[in-house]
Amino acid sequence: MGEDGHYYLEGYSADTDPYAQENGVLKNYFGITDLAKLNEIEADIAGLQIQKLLKQAPPSVLTPKYLCDLHHQVFMEIYPWAGKFRQVDIAKGDTHFLKHTAIEQALETLFSSLNKIQNHKNSSLENFSQTIGKFLVGLNYVHPFREGNGRVQRLLASQIAKSSGFNLDWQSVGNEAMKQASIAGVAGDTRQMARLILLNTH
């Protein structure tokens, strides 16, 4: 199990994960085999990249490719597999994320649904929060990448907010709050995620 709580589902292990070393630590450009050390360096580098990307606006039409591009830009200095979909089935706590073989189709459906919704610039903050809350819950369940899903999801949501005339700041949202909102979302209740967005957007 990783430090972030992810673990492999039955039939998968570090041996079958093309992105992991034998001891389970993810393959990285630094050759680091210690999880704590990798997490520390990853957090520093990815944090700087995210701050740069927050200043950019997303394209008018959002696509799975753009999500992959974001992941690549955030983690390209750390992981050789940055921007690529996971190739194993994983879980966290009681949540079993979508099977890796269904990721591409699920993302196409998810982004298509989001793009069909009218421009958020004409939305109230409450409607925006509900829409993006539902989108994030769906995206988290798909969990397309082996690592870094939450950070890229929040980055994308903040970019969408900015282009829609809002400012979404995740800094005051704790890990436990995000965890509970995500768990509730998988169970079909997106209200907690929508409320987190509502309370931290202006």
C-alpha cells in the first residue's frame, strides 16, 4: 500500500504495474526507491508546476487529452509515465476505482457531458458548484492516473472556475474533507463536493 493509501486490487501487484519498481515505489527520473523521499521531492516539483498552470486558462472545449496534458506538465520532471493512464486496477479504503480498461470511454463520456452544459460565465455560483462538484466526483471515480489524480483534478477545476469568472481556492480544504466528499460521491451523493466548491469559491 502506498503512503497515500492506494492499493492494488486482486490480480494486480507491483510486478504487473509497468509504472512501479519491484518494491512498489513508482518509477521516477531520480532513481529514488524510498517512498517518503519520493513524495517529498514530488510535492515540491509538482507544487511549482501547478502554480504556473493556475495562471493559464483551459481551452474552450475540454477533452481527456487536455487532462492528460495537465498531468504531464505537472509531473513530467518526476515520472516517465506522466500523462499516461494507469494500467492496473487500484482502490483506496473501501472505494474501488474504475477498471483501467474502461478509463478512456468513461472520460469521453464525462467530458462530453460537461461540455454540453452552457457556459459557466452565465451560471450562478451555486449552479457552477453543483456542476463542477458532480464532474469532480465522476473524475475521481475514474481515477485515470497511477498517481497525482487529486492534484490534477483540483487544478482543472480551478482553471475552469477562473475562465468562468470565479476564483476557486483549495488551500483551506483539508484532506479529510476531500476524502469524505469523494466517498459520498461514489455512493451517489455529490452534495458534499458541491458544497466544498461553493464554500471555497468567490
